[in-house]
Amino acid sequence: MPEQWMSFVQEKWWVILAAIVALMIVVSVVKTVLKWVLVLAIVAAVLVYGANYKEELTAMSGQMLEEAKTQAFQAFVSGAFNAEYETNADGSFAVFTESVRVEGVEGSNEVTVFWKGVKIGTFQIDATIEAFLNEAKQNQE
């Protein structure tokens, strides 16, 4: 939770600054009970926005991860012309390029991707991965 607030303060410092300026104006100008209602409303708005900032960060990181995945897959699909495709007796397969290894099982809808020997993760087979696998199969024929 503290990381969320630190990230919020670092990235949205201008919101906090605007809230402080608004609070100073409200406290100096308004002289009634309304002043404290406005102060509480401003503080509550900043707290709610900061508390929901984690969801915004999660959404942004999800978008960044998806974009990075797409870019990475397109990069290794472009290198598929020199990929080696191996099949094993148990129905599993592996595709190798200079830096990428993709492992899976025939009929499965997911593969495991390795980059320079380090496991990146397990992914659903989408159009990009399908194109990579098909290109590698054609190279073996």
C-alpha cells in the first residue's frame, strides 16, 4: 500500500499541489462552516483518487505488457525464416531461433516462450504465435 501512495505522489504531484492551493484559498477566503465542508471534500477527493490509483497503474501496466508482448512476438516472427522445428514422440514440439525457444504440445492452445534460455512465460496461441509456428514448420519441409 505505501508503494501505491509513493507512486501516486511521484507521478501525480500536481494533483496534490492543486489540492493544497485550493485548500489555502478556501481556508483564507471562506469564513463559515462551509469552509470545513469544502476542506473535507477536497481532502476526500485526493484520498479517493490516490486509493484508486492502483487500479489505474494496473491497467497501464497491463497495456504496456500487452504491447511489449506484441512487439516481441512480431520481432521473433520476423526471424522465423531460420527457425528450427522439432517434434517429439510424445506430441510435444519446440521451435528454436538464435535467441527464442517456443515449446508446446500439439493440440494445446498455449506455448511456453524462452528468450535466450530464460522463461518469459506461458501464452495463449494467438495469430502472431500461430504465424511463427507455421513459418517454422514450413522451413522444416
